[in-house]
Amino acid sequence: MPNSKKSKNVVDDKGFKRLVSALDPRYELPSRRELTRTHLPNIYDQEVKRVKKELENTNAVSETDIWTSRATKGFITVTAHFISPTWELKSVVLETIRMQEARTAANIAEELTTTCNNRNILNKVCSVVTDNAANITSAVNNIMKLRHLPCFAHTLNLVARDSIENTEEVKHLQEKVKQIVTYFHHRVKASDKLSKLQEHHGVPVKKLIQDVETRWNSTYYMMQRFVQESQLITTTLYLTGRNDMCLNNEELELITKTVAVLEPFEQATREMSADKFTSLSKIIPMVKGLQDHMHSSEDKEVHQLYRTFPLGPYIKMRRYMEESPIPRKEDPLEWWKKHAALCSKLHEQAKMFLCSPASSVPSERLFF
């Protein structure tokens, strides 16, 4: 049940009962009461012990994040990121706390401190990665006296969103494309016509994407899909009598350029939101690549963000610096696993830096 996210009510489901009976007629399903009072608490206790044991064997832990549910209820999810003795990057959810009190810096700091103390890891926390909200930043920096790292994906989100908002022509086109997408979502006849045209021209049938106000990358995906399907969208609008909504050539060209400019930001956001590989060491080369991209002429064809930036912390130790940089796509933990003896005085520092994620997205992803 915990692994498949099934409700405890599944034990009362008639179809599920028939399935279990077909597999083994002798097996008796536990009742909901037995599940909630015995089995699930036992599983929880076992997981707590397992996680505590894992955390005992590490010397550096990074944490994330605070979030709000769709019902506008505040929660703190504390996710621990650490590197095992065998140089494996691991992430475990320590606790999800319902914030009953106001989300002030003091209340947040109290909840985080309690969670850490219950696991005996407060002295191991090397960083706390969250978004840029003032309350949690103050809680970490000023009250807990820990190192706060702003979520890089959230920072990229603010940069891209503000750029769109502050560019009048792009903002106007964003609204115009959004109106077109809304038209197709609300008109079955138009949506069906577009699908038939896609089939007729031998291209994959793809629905248009609507953007979400709080997620800039949804705006990028909306514009990207619109550019890809622009000819068939225009044809459909003419056939359904809504040619007044069509974009002219200049507007379509601007949308195309906007997508090209935003593409590296989407690539960076996606890469920095990964939860299987260390990502903090990528921030500096990532920012440099984005800066180079933005300084290039907007009339030139947009190239891939970057291909072979090296990874790894810039530590001024000659023996370490003499090693050849590894390719960007390779895992630095594998390098440290092989070279721990060579860099014996540095590998503990490496664990401290490399266990910190660049983004709090992985912890948020657990709940959506």
C-alpha cells in the first residue's frame, strides 16, 4: 500500500477481494482498523529505524522544503539528502508537518529544529535548500544559524517569468496565444478539426498546452507547441470561422524567437531538478552558459546551452586541480568513489558540498 499509494479502503474493495481470493483462497485480508492501528504503524517504525541508521553513517546532510497544498494548507516537508559511505546520493523524506500556526520564521525554525533533533542530525546539516521566501530564509539563516541555499530552479523561474512580464510585446503575444489555446480547449469542434488535420498531414496528434500562471515553463511549453503546430492551428481557425484570432507573420516570428531564447532556461530547469544526480556543482557553469547565450545576438540561430562544461567544486588544491575535468554528463560521485584515496583530505568536504541539491523540486514532486 505505501509503495503504490493505495488507500486503506482498498481492503474493502470487492474487486480487490476477488483478486486476492483468486491468488490465494486461504489468505484473509486485514481490516481497515487492523491496517491503520497495527500494520501501517509497524511499517512506519521500521522505516524510521532504517533511515536513522543510514543518517548515522553520514557526516553531512542537506535539507528541503516548504510547500502549500491545493487546499491552501501549509506544510513543511523535510527531505534529507546525503552521500552514503559508498558514494551513493540518497534522498529520504524525514517528515511532513502540517503548519497549524502562522508560517513565521520562528515557527518554521522550531519545526525544522525539532525534526532534526528527533533524528540527531542537527549538527550534520550543511545546508537547507528552499525557495526564496523571506520567512524560511530568515528561519534558516538568522534563527537556526545554518546555511540557506536558494532553490536554483525557483530562481530561474523568477528570471524567466519577470523577463516575459517586463517585455510588453512578448507579454501581449503570450495572452494572445493563451486565448487561442483556450478556444481549442473549450471548442470540441475546433479541437477535433485540428486532430484530423494532424492525422491527414501524417504528424503526431498533439493537443495544445495551456500555461499555468505560477509555472513559467508551462508558458514555454505552450509557446513551443504553438510554434510546432502553427500552420495547422491557423488552418483550423480559418475553417472554424475564427481567422480573427490568427497571428500574423511578425507575431509568429517573435514567438519563435522567444521560444529559442527561453529554451536554455527550460533545459537548465529540467536538469537542475533531477533527483538522481548531484546538481549543486553545476550552478556556476550553468549560469555562465545562460549568460553567454543571452549575450549572443538574438538574430543568430540558438545553439544548445552547452555541451562539455566540467563538473566539480573549484577547490584550490594542486593535486586535485591537476586531475582532468570529467564530462558534464558523468556523475562526480563516481569520480570521488574511485579517487577517495588520492584526495583523502578532500573527500569529506566533497560529500558536504555534493549532497546539497541545487533545487527543492525533487521534494515537491513527491506530492504532485
